[in-house]
Amino acid sequence: MNAPRNILFLCTGNSARSIIAEAILNRMGGGTFHAYSAGSQPKGQVNPNTIKLLRTLGYDTSTLRSKSWDEFAQNKDLAIDCVITVCNNAAGEACPVIPGKPSKQHWDVPDPAAVSGTRDEIEKAFKDVHEMLVNRIAALVKAGP
């Protein structure tokens, strides 16, 4: 069996979109993919609405944390195969050199953490982003490594 394809999801804060994408791909990837996430300016904690949504949907959130992309740039033992930015800010930033000469993709995903309003409106924003990412990641998994 081939080694899993390592995918790194990047956004600025690493508290919502990239974390959700990491959880989805690790669930859907079936050992063919291994997902990670990081941010250029990590918030230092995962958005509570992200954790709430993922737990409600039955994801394991025990290992999810907000972290800097520097962890991956400095880890010479982990070759990343593809970097996917999920926010326009991160897509426009100068990314550090990530080991493994990864290919790059950009997915324009709205930031649910930027939504203000009622609890229901905020929850809907997180659910909508989850659904959008499920669809994109399902296509990625179907395409295979």
C-alpha cells in the first residue's frame, strides 16, 4: 500500500475553515490521505463554534489545535504533497517553504468566524462552510492521490 498523500490546509487564523477541512479529509480520506491544517497568524485556539459543529457531526476533535505554518516549514520529516489555501488572505501571502515540493490549490471559502448575528445565523454559517468543504473534499478524494 502506498503512503498516504499529505494535504495541508492553510488559512490566516487556523481556527475555523482549515480546521474543518482537516477534520473532514481525515474522516473521508480512508487512509489514502492525511490532512493537516495551519495558519499564517494562528489564533492560538480553535473557534468554539468549529468545535461545537464538528462534535455535533461526530468528528473526533481531540487532536485539533490552532498552529502556525512554521511547524510544517520546519518539519523536514513530513513531506507535504499539496497545500490548499481556504482563504483569500492566506492565498495572497508569501508562504514559507514547505518540505516535499507540494502542489498548490486555492479554494475560496467564506469565513464563518467573521459572521455576526444571532446564534442561529452563526451556526448556519459554520454548517454552510462544512457542507461546501465536504463537497470539495469528496471531489478530491474521488480523484484519488
